[in-house]
Amino acid sequence: MTKRRSKNSKKRSLLKLCFPLYFIICLFAIIWLKAAVVNLEYELGDLGRTRAELGRERKMLVAQRASHYSTEKIEKVALNSLGMTLPVRENVYYVKRAPVAGPYKASLK
């Protein structure tokens, strides 16, 4: 009977030692997970701000591109920078469009 009691007492003492250790490990794991979630939320917030900033920058660049490709801007650059002039009415020739030559259809119907 004493062997059985000594085995049970060893198991109990081992359980008494392991349970608080297990509890502390679980507690630290939960705290670590919460901290990781908070860090990810901060990172998501930063990425959201960066995305909004890039969206604003994209809109500005699209508007800037549209202004560069406007006909007034191109005409101003051609007249001022490149030294081109507007054509005289007599030098303008209109070309008539002819229908495009297509494949010849031959059928027996």
C-alpha cells in the first residue's frame, strides 16, 4: 500500500508542478497572440493610409497626364517651342477615302 501511495504522491506533486507551468505558458501564448493581432492592426492601418495616399497621387497624375495631352497644350508647344505655324488655307488638301479592297467573293449560288 505504501508503494501505491508513494506513486500517487509523486503523480500529484508532478501535477502540482506542471499545472502552474502549463497555465503560465498558456497565459503568455494568449498575450503574445493578442500583441500580434494588435501589431497587425497597426500595420493594416498604415497600409490603408498608404493606399489612400497612393490613390490621391494617382488621381493627380491622371489629371496631369490629361493636361499634357490636351490639344491646347500640344498646339502651344508646337507653335512656341517647335516653331511650327498654322497652315494657310490654300495649302490644305482633303483626301477622299476610298473603300478598302476586300476579298473577292465567288459563290455558286
